[in-house]
Amino acid sequence: MRIDDTDPSVIDRCRAIARVVHPNAAFARTTALRLLGVDIPWQLEDDHAIHIVTPRRGERPQRFAVTPHFCGQKQLDVVDRFGLRITSPPQTWLQVAHRLNRNSLVSLGDAMTRRKNPVTTTDALSFLMRETFKMKGLTLCREAIELIRPGTDSPMETDLRLLIVDAGLPEPLVNVPALDDEGQFLALPDLSYPRLKIAIEYDGDHHRTDPATWRRDVERRQRLEDAGWLIITATADDVIRHPNRIIARIETAINKR
């Protein structure tokens, strides 16, 4: 999701609410994620409440249309989007941590530092985490920050990478250009082991249903194969339903190379 794709109805609701809440208040949690244009973790997808956070209890809004929160910090870390005060991506990442598991928190961090239109950096996430001394989920954040890798294109790519790591296999690189023997660009695999010339591609449904995407995939993979690369393709079933299947294929490929 890009910032341009943010649901206009969410923006309109927040603009109306912003006129009647305390000036120190900021839109937070899933509301902030939607306003920032960041993929919502599956555990939070059904949360469509308008979340407001304030640094002091007395500033919390008492309105039925709002879910209020108290941060306890002297000053909130905020950004401006659409003329609205929103908790910054690092602040938002920290605030939703207690509702996520490790993989989802890593995936959210990857989504915030994605390859196209990133909304923050791992340095910014790390800095605010170190500056935060008391917050639910902080211990999980310290574990997750070590696994965030900037430059991803989708949450499922992150899930696939974590699946590989948790299986004890070497961690593949994320969106590193594949080059031929002369150093010429071939493709940008989702995940890869460049030294072994192994590319791991995650194919979502749009790779199959969109003709232009399918043609680009075929052409890109042909270039890789012609240059001696081995390509492993994973689908949602491989990641969610049959993880052992894709892990076995990757392990076999590594052993062959």
C-alpha cells in the first residue's frame, strides 16, 4: 500500500475528529498504520477503530467514536500526513508490538522499510526503541529488530525468509541484484544466495493472474537460468500450509551447489 492508496474515508473521519480533540493528541496504532500507508498485520486487520493517543491522561478524548490511549511520554514522536498528527512509524511499531508475535512484528518492520516508498529506517526504529524504557512488547521489539531487513516488497517475502532462517538454513539476501559473470544486471530476486547462484522467488496470485507480470517473470527467470542460476519458486501454500516442502527444496538446492 502506498500513501496515495490510503482510504479517503479514514482520512475524512480523522480530519473531523482532529477538530475536536486536544492539540497534543495523535492518531495511533492501526489508525496510524492506515494513514501511513503500511500493510496491516493480519492480527490487526479487523481493528477499524479510530485510535488516539495523548501524552497525558487528562488530554484523552472522551468520545464514543474514538478509542483513547495514554502514552506516558512527555512528548509523542509524531509526523504529519494529510494535515493530521500521526504517531511516527517507529512510535507506531512500538505501540502495536504487544498485539503481535515475533514474525508479524518483523514483517511490520520490513513493511515500514520496504524497497518502494519506505516510511522509516531500521536506524530510526532502533533509536526510538532504545529511548523507550517502559512499554508493553518492548522485549519482543528487541528480538524483532535484529531480524528486520530493509528492501522487501511484500509481507509474504518476509514470512518466507523467516521460515528459512527458523529452519536453520543460511539467511538469504533480500532484493540483491543478480549479476552475470561479466557483472551485468540480470534480475532482482526476492531472496537469493548470490555466491551459490540460487534465487528464491515468492509468487503471489497476481503473478499468475496479471498477464504483464507473468510475461516479465518468464523473461527474468529465463535470463537467470541462461546465466546458470537455479530458481526456486514459492507460493502461499508453500509458506503457510506446507513449509517443510519449500524448506526441503531450498536445502537440496544448497547442497547441490
